[in-house]
Amino acid sequence: MSANTKQEKPWNGRFTEPTDQFVEAFTASVSFDQRLYQYDIQGSIAHATMLQKVGVLTQDEQQQIVDGLKTIEKKIATGEFNWSISLEDVHMNIESALTQLIGVTGKKLHTGRSRNDQIATDIRLYLRAEINHILLELKRLQMTLIDLADRESDTIMPGFTHLQTAQPVTFGHHMLAWFENLYRDGQRLADCKKRTNQMPLGAAALAGTTYPIDRAYTAELLGFDSVCENSLDAVSDRDFAIEFSAASALIMTHLSRFSEELVIWSSAQFNFIDLGDAFCTGSSIMPQKKNPDVPELVRGKTGRVNGHLISLLTLMKSQPLAYNKDNQEDKEPIFDIIDTLRGSLKVYADMMAQVTVNKKAMYQAAKSGFSTATDLADYLVRADIPFRDAHDIVGQAVRLGVETCRDLSELTLDELQSFSSKIQSDVFDILTLEGSVSARNHIGGTAPEQVKQAVVRARERVS
């Protein structure tokens, strides 16, 4: 940022004393809201075009304003623009530069609007564009998981409840569970975008304007679906930002849970997967270490996004209508959420594309935890034994397996029949891991055939 040069403020007429220098710096937002410059200029061009259409500006004035704004945009993009704290924010910095560039015509740009509806419009334009970027990264991660599920549709691993071995599942099925989480996340973001894509411009400070503006035309120029219906609500509403933050917090929560599994699975104790070297780091003292830094850091960043959501909720909780200076504090949390979420999704899509699966370790883990016990209980139920009795019979068989360090599939037929005469030789068809997963051959089940079909449906849903 440039040095703080004294410039006349646009609202100086009411005041007889200059702003205290510390207060000036404390209340300025240009250090962070300059990020919105493209959208501020985009909104101003549309506003000037509308003013010319309704006869408030001449065609020559409108053209001067548009050309001037485009010149300023290029200067900002190339780093030639000097931002000034004394001009407070992105809006007044650009408007002041425009007036310096084209003269008195630049002062006409603000006709029929206020910084209140201007910033509300800028944020919506910015957030709308960022939601589109995030949805693209989200889709890239979804497709990566679909590809991984397709490739590992018949790879058997233990399924867990309470982090204890429960039943065998396929790794492809597990990846599609995470896909479903992220698919709902995409739906939430797309739905949030609908409420974001409404235009506040024209609400002015809070009551509307006396000029004959055409809000529908401005909304059309800016690609908004509709205009905000009430001027008071238009300048003070930040529901869309909070909704976006909540959706983002949920995405990060899903990534955090996923990260926890990746950290566990990549440990020496599990050895289910290997993360690419590009996504891990070593230790400064222990040469053997390969630390899963990316999933650990994403897990940690979840708290950051959750904190921003609470900040925004707290920011709005006691505000009366309409606009209040408090709302200046909405931007930094939103900006940081966007940067954190986009970065997390990008690195996750890159990382998951390079995951190596240790099929042998997964298979052995599934085999060692009596994961087919439920299959044996179901077998007995089909032989006319009440489920609770079947449950007790299988529990006795598991106890024998624990005592002799053998899986159920490794017990002899005589041993199994000692618990129930209903057990026959065909029981070994369902006691194998392959038999267990294949038996769950229904929509939503873990059978490899079902995973393949689910992969096809998933691709269609995100295409």
C-alpha cells in the first residue's frame, strides 16, 4: 500500500475538524476490501450504463466513466494504482481516481446509489464468482474419488464402527461414501448461490432513491437473477454470507473427518494407504518419518473456518436495521474462508489422485477382526433360528476364535456345528470376506457389482 497521503474525503462538508489519524486508520477497510476492485468496477459500469439509459447521464458522460473505470482497472491489475487509507475503502479510492482522470463527470457516477448498496452488491458479485470456482474444485475432488472407487471396486477392507472392526466393505464403497458427503456439499453451495445472486443496488443508503432508476436493467447487466425486494433489507442483509460460511464449515468438517481416516490409514500400524511424497514431509530429527501434513493441516484449518462462521453470526446478532459500520467486519472472514476452502479442495483433489492402496494390508485387517460374524448370524436366521438366539450362538463361536487365535472362516465344520446343528458345509461360502461383500448386492450395498453401478450413477450426477 502507498504512503498515507491526505486527500479530501467525499463527506467533508458536514465536518469542521479532520478525522483523528488513528481513527482514520482504524476505520479504513481499503487494506482488505481492495480485493473487490473488479466487482466494484463491474457494478459501477453497469450503474453508469443504467443512468445513461434513464437519462441521468448523457451518452458521452457514460462513455467517459466506462473508459475511465477500465483504465483504472488495468492500473490496479498491473500494480500501478496507489491505494490511500485516507479515502477509506475500495469504493472511494476508485471514485477519487476516476474524478482525477476524467474530471467533474467522475463525480456524477455516485448518483442514485450509496456505499451501502454498493458494497452489498460488490460482495454478492464476488461471492457468486467464488462459489463457481469452489464448485469446480469440489467437482474435481468428486471425480477423483469416483475414479478411485472404480479402480478399487473389489478391494476388501474392514468397515468400522467405534473404530472397531465391524463388517468387511470394499474400498471403492468407502470412497463413494465420501463422494456422497461432497455431493451434498455441492448441492448446498449451488442453493446458496441462488440467494446470493440477488441485487441490492438501487436500495441506496436504505430507502431507495428519487432518481428514475431501472433496477431490473442493472440486474440484467450484472447477471443477477432478481433484485432485492426491500431497500432496508437489501443494504443490511448478510444472510447469504453466513449461509455460505455454514456450507463451507460443513465441507471443511467433511474434509476433516476424511483427513482423520487418511492419517490413521497411512500410519505404520494400519498401512492401508500410502500418500504421495509430494503431500508429506519428514522430521528434522527422525529420518524414518513420513508425516501426513496435508490431511493434518486441513483437519486443523477446519477450526479456522468454523471460527469465522461464529464470527459472522455474532457480528449480525444485535444489529438493528439498516446498515451499520459493524458490517465492515464481514469481509475478512469471508475472504479467509474462501482462500482456505479453495486451497483445501485443490490440495485434496491433487493428493487423492496419487494415493496408493495396500490391498494386502486391508485384506488381512478385515480378516483378523471377525468381520463376518454378522454373516454367520444371518445364515442361522435363514435356517429358522431367531436372531437373538443366532446372535448368542455366533458370540460363542467368536469366543472360540479369540481363544484359539483363528478367524471364523478358519474354524472347522465340527467346531461350528458344536454351537448349532443347523450349520452345514455351505457356511464357508458366506464366512469368506469375498462372500460377505458379494452378498450385499443391493443398491447402496458394498458388493463390487453395486460399487461399479454406483460409480456410473455418480459420474452422471456430477457431469
